Amino acid sequence: MGKAVAIYKGVDSGGVCPCVTPPTKLEPPIGDVFANKIAVMANTDVLTSANGTTCTTTPAPCVSPRVVKSVSKVYINKLPVATIGDSLNEPTKITIPTGATSVFAWSMLKFICCLR
């Protein structure tokens, strides 16, 4: 079976040094990438930044930008769709931990299939 497609529901994994962030809500950008009438995340989507603290001896406020970096070979509207495990911020290791329960991406077949 394919990987669950990332949707705008739930929270991210949270980040680690250099900017420790708590799991942060997956806020949707204004977009037009949908599968089975569900807004899905696609490569280059910009989410709201996550606020956190630095891991220095004197912790200070910091901000981790979150931009979807999809490695999928499945496309919607000419953009690779995001799936579970894709990155939102590589330096702080923020990832997408959950996905849709009814929308899956099959890379080998290069299409999105929606369960009903």
C-alpha cells in the first residue's frame, strides 16, 4: 500500500536544536491542492513558523520556518504531494508525523487513489 498523504490536520513532530519547538499545529496556506475534497500538503507549501527556544547556555526565543519539502513522485497540480515523514525544516528536523486515513500516494503508479 502507498504512504498516507499529508493533510492540514494535527501537529508537526516538533523541532530540535538549534531551535527547539513544541509540536505545532499544521496551519494550511491558501492553496488549491485537493484529493478526495481534502486539502493536502504539497512541495513548497509555506506553513506558519514555529516558535521555540535556542539550545544555548542562555536560551533565547527563536523561530523555525516551516516549508514542505516533499520527496514524492506523485503529483497534483504539477506539485509533488507530501507524505508522512516529509520535512518541514531540515536543520531542526521538523517532520510531518501523520496523514490522511483515506488518501494514499502510490509512487510506482504515479497517481493518487482515494478510498471511499
